Amino acid sequence: MTDLFARSVVDQGVHERARAHFRANGVRLPKLSELADPARIDKGVVAELAGVDPDAADPRNLYRVHWHNDAERQGLGAVPQHLVLPESLTGVKARIIVALGDRFPMIGAHKVLAAYGCLVPRLVTGQFDPQAQRAVWPSTGNYCRGGVAISTILGCRSVAVLPEGMSAERFSWLEAWTKNPSDIVRTPGSESNLKEIYDACHELAKDPQNVILNQFSEFGNYVTHRAVTGPALEAVFRAVKGDSALRARAFVCASGSSGTLAAGDHLKDVLGAQIAAVEATECPTLLRNGYGEHNIQGIGDKHIPLIHNAFNTDYVIGVSDHASDVLNVLFNTEAGRAYLAEHKGLDAAQLAGLGHLGLSSIANIVAAIKLARYLDLGADDAIVTIATDGAVMYGSQLDKTLAQHFPKGFGAVQAAEAFGQYLAGIATDEMQELSRVDKERIFNLGYYTWVEQQGVSLEAFDARRQQSFWDGLMAMVPIWDELIDAFNAPAS
């Protein structure tokens, strides 16, 4: 059985075979501390990266799996790339700050960081054999792409498990990066069908050579985002703040696997920011123990992830997928951008910035505006959120929305209506400020997935009630870094 918190090598033979395999393929693993602060990366490695295509299957791109890539994704920026949305767009005085995930290498989404954080602890403790085992990545899209990217550059085989209804762009990318069609497992349904993904993984797990790296239960996902994404978002906020009196009031992020929400634990510790989890109103799991189906691709639902720190979450905010679908059209069509330029005063750079926002990114922004209105935030207040990926992953979804909702075309009138309904008309409905009882309800809901269905022990499940459990996980960061150093060391 895998020991996810192993502090030393569990299987020396597997460990040595993996080290030999990586040496033969020119692979070195970056430490989490280097990904959190890329200034620590060896200058020789940085120099080599200058000539490496950020989208190539090159192991040196592991050293780009962080938030500090510049706009061209070729070099390092002092501050992670981000947008500060204008009040003319958001309608609120509070600063809405959006960190950009499409600067990450290979997949143009920050989930490649989560994939690295889930696999590396197994590698450096001798619990994954890259030559004999297959890494299985269950996901609704970006995480499995990140897992395939990481596996490919490490020279090991992987399997992507995702719903058949996800965007065509996701499947096109996977087909280009996988060698065997059987390495893409299409499960029934779409964004909301996680149970079907788990069922497929149970079948795959019957083969002991398949290692399931479930982002919803892998604590490496939580630790990596708290250790890497948290400080990156802190750096973005401090850069925007400068010498002003700006306060970080909240971190807003779609629940998904809850890995990225771990960055909120860091921001709460260092900046006093509250944490708001976002979900689709079409499937209000956190709000109403509900179910349904939606199209905010990449956020998952119908269950509470094992790595969701429920008792440290302050708000739940529901966003309709109609908002993200239609705003995707407003932000990424000629008519939509013309309206925003002529009537809302957005300049060329601000309009171009909208292309960095995928569907879940737009949902995060809508939720941030809702929270700013609910709290009546002012010009000295900021809300930090993220853009998981960019619009490039959703061209097919844009066409689908146009066909379904704008069969007669999307022009100036439709752009004005879209802005009025989905931005200017944002209200404070479908959200909840969580009491202790509310947090208990959310926590308890996870029991049915993890204890009854997935076999987590009750003791391990209940341990997650205490903040000390989550804080204690961060002790693994220096341990993993030491193990990575030992793993990278030349053969003796």
C-alpha cells in the first residue's frame, strides 16, 4: 500500500531503477522550493531553458512548472503574470486581481503543477516505477493533460481518464501527446460525472501496474498549491498593492479538486484573506447538497474532495454556466470586444487580456464580483483569483454557445445584453457566508464519497477536521525537497 507521507525511501530497488532511468533520459526534478521561488533555480538550468520550446516534451520544462514564467513563457518574470480588471468591466470599486494559468508550459494551464506535486512524492520515495508502471490521471480535462505531459517528459506511460463530453481541444491535445489510443479513457457524461471517472479508475486499479493519481484525494495536490501557488499569489498581490493601503480581502476559486483552494490557506495565514469556494448553480453541491450537470469545464462537483479543507472555507458562491458560456462569447468575438471598447472604454491591452480567461476563469471572476458586492468592498480592497487556463481551450464551446443561444448572430445588441445580464446584473444570490454548522455540513457530506465508497478509514477522514492537520502537511515540503536532492544526485 502506498504511504503518501513517507519520509524516506520505501523501496530501494524501485528508487534506484527510477534514478537510473532518469539519468539515462537527462531528467532532473525541481524542488518545490525552486518552483515557489524560481530565483533559486540553478543559473545553468535557466540558461539552458532559454532555447527550449515551452510546449515541447522536454524534461527541462519541469523547471517551468511554476507561476513566474514571463509573457512569452521563455524567461522568468519578477512577478507572476496577472490582470487587474478595470471597474468599467467589473462594476465594483474593489480590485479584482487574476493570476494567469496559461503561462504554464506544455498544457497552458496550472494543473500541470498539481500533476507534478502528486507524482513526485511517489517517485522520490521509491513508490512509482516509471519503466514498469502506468500513471493514471482521472480528471475533467486539465489535470489529466498535465499528468500526461509530466509522464511523457519523464519517459513513463500514462493514462488520461476524462468524460467524453469535455471540450474537443482537450482531446486533440491528448491525442497528440499519447502514443496509444487506449491511453485515453472516455467515460460517460461531462463535467459533472465524476462517479463514472472513479468507476473507470476502479477497473484500471485491478491491474497492479496502474497507479491511480486521484487529484481529489492526493494530498500532494494540496501541499504543492499551498507551497507554490500560495506564495505566487501573495507576490502578485504585493506587487499590485505597492505602497498603497490595499487589503487582500478574499481568495476566490472554483472548488474543482480543491487543490488550488489550498493557496487560500497560505493567503489567510500571511494576508488575512478569507476563502471563497465557487461552484456551478446547476450542480449546487456545497450550497445545497445538490446534483445536476453544467458546463463550467474543469471544476468538478457532486462530491466534496478529500483534500478540501472545509473548516477553513468562509464562503460558497454559486455561478451559472450560462454566465461563463455567454461571457466567453462576449470576451472573444469581434462584436463583443467592439462593445467593450466603445461602451466600456477597455483599451487594446485589456481586451487582449480577456483571451487569457477560460470558462472556469470567467466563473471565478463572476464569483469575485458577487463577493465584492456582498461585502460592499471599496477601492482599498482586493480580491485575488486565478485563471486556470485561457480561451484557446474553448473555441469549440464558443461555437456551441453561438449555435445554441445566438442562432441569428452575435452583434452589438447581443453584446450589450450579455454585458447587462452577466456582468452589470451580477447579484448576491446563490451564495452563503458559512457558519460553523454550515462547514460541518459540508465536511460531513464528504463521508459518503470517501468512507463509504472509496474506502478511506474513518480515523483518517475525521483527522481532517483540525487545522493542525492541514498545517502539519506542510512539514512534507522540506522532506520532499531533501528526497529530490538525493534522487537527483549523481550515481555513486
